[in-house]
Amino acid sequence: MRDSADSGDYGVTRRVRKRGKFYDDQPAYVKRDRHRPRLQAEDALDATDSLPEGDRWSTWDQSMPTERGPKPHPKWLVTELAAVDYELGVLKTGKEADVFLVRRGVPGTDRSCLLAAKRYRDATHRQFHRDAGYLEGRRVRETRVNRAVANRSDFGRQAIAGQWANAEFNALVQLYNARVPVPYPVQILGTELLLEFIGDADGTGAPRLAETRPQPAELASLWSQLVEAMATLAGAGLAHGDLSPYNLLVHHGRLVMIDLPQVVDVISHPNGRDFLDRDARNVATWFAKAGHPDADPEALARLLTEEARLTLACGSARADVQHHPHHDLRPAALWRSGSVLCPLAAHDQLSLHTGGP
């Protein structure tokens, strides 16, 4: 083989010896060992060993105790380590995650339960990019993580995905303990949340509020449930952040709030009140269009603002708001004392109105 002429060689071509496949100083055993078949790691197939494609052994034991739902665990929840997670299909696709239907059951028994597996997409495949406003006020102890999140580096985007999953799980635990109607948070593993499935035993999911056409009596009941849930949420200093008729489920007359990764701390977030106002406007407008006479976006927003700011003990003071029984937003008004919501006497109930006396 001849090399082409090089200007530094003054037109003289040189013959170069062809290099062999391996370097001469490479140990002989490396050359021989290169094509030997390799065994897989001992635990490479532990999650799916002997199971059909798509199924896996229960991941319950892979989550730390702090990564599992609050105790006592519901009786319907399967926690046996011999259980298998059978993936049954896709329930919903979203901007930042997909939700799958999973049946966790113990083979050979009738012990099983349906779960919703919410799996956050990696940073490359997410469709929700307007997350900066929701991330305000969220900080971790490691400054390098905060810098990576702010700069949207590869590591920062992965950290954001973890923040979404952890924020939703922690919010669900807090709200479930406060008796807000949310799915029971079963466990979190990485960027996967396993939640209580809201639907029927045959796997039919509950419809979204936007997909329903409730009669006046049911509409009034749903409105009462919603206002009480939003007031409890605001009383804990939180706003859903993206509440709409599309992330409220209706199951046999019961309203359930879902999709809480963007939950906002209205105290630490600089635009916390704006999130409260937007949530109130989104849902109250739908109820008003559906024909409910008490659905008033401005009145609901004011109620949530009051709930987020109440700090007095039960019975120590009365709300400085004129009482108008016909404009009460909640069937039983609540007064917040620390983290406890206390019922008010009829003459102390909070009520807001938009018209004259």
C-alpha cells in the first residue's frame, strides 16, 4: 500500500507497513478472550424471569417504606411478594406521562387488584415543555442539581422528570391523609407511580367530568364535592395547578381529583394566587355552563384565597364576611386550624357573594 505524496516530504512517497488487527503489545489473552460468549448478570432477568413479555414480578419490595402509600394500607391492596404485575393496556396518554392498566395478583389464587401505572417519559419524549412556572419554588439541597435544572442540561431534564414523579407522589400522600378525594398512592419506583385504579372491576375506567352530562341533582352533588376538595387543598397551602374538567373523574357519583405532578405551594410560589384563581375559573366555568346556579368563578377564587390564608384557631374569631345563606359555596363550611379543618357553626359559616344583599 502506497501513501499519497505529502508536501512535507518534498514529493517523495513512502511505503508504510500495514497495521495488523491487534496491537503488537496487546496481551495474547485479550485477543483470544474477545469472542468468548458472555453470561448475563445474575439478576438480569429477575424482574421478568419465566413471565410473558410485558409482565413482571411485583415491585412492592423494591420501593423503600417511605416510597409506599400511607398506612394502614387498604385491604384491597396486594402486597404479597409472590404477586405478578400483569400489564393489560394503555389507559391514557398525557403530555408528560402515560398511564397503563396493571393487574397485580398472586398466581393460583383469587387475590388481585387493579392499579394505574403512571410512567413519566424521559426528557427526550415529553410533550410538556412549559414547566418553568410550576418549578418555581421547588428546590433541592444539592446546588448542582438546582443549576442543572435551571440550565436544562441532560442531567437537569432527568432530574425534572424525577421531581414531577416525586412531587405527585408526595402530594397524593398528603392529600389522601387529609381525606381529599384522590387515588390511593400505592408506591413510587423511579419515575413510575402505581396508583389506585378508579373504575370498575372489569377494567373500565371512570369517565372524566368533561365527558359526563349529569342531571341537576348529581351536578349539585359534584359541585359540593369539588368545592370542599379544593378548599381542603387550599387550606393545606396548595393549588392543583392545572385543574380542569379533564383531570376530574366521576365514579358512581364520586368525584376524584387526578394528575397532580404540578401541584403548587401557594405560599412559597411567587404566583401562587394566580394558580388558585385559574383552577377556580376552569372548573367553575364548566359547572356554570352545565347549568349549576351556584357556580361562580370569582366567588370560588375568593373562597380558596381565604382558605389558603386562614391561620386562626377554631372558634377564636369569625370571618369578616357578610353571611348570605343563598350564596354559600359549601354545604358545610370549614375553618382551618393549623393542618386541621374544623366545622363552623351555622352563624360562623364563611360565605361569599358577588351581588348585593
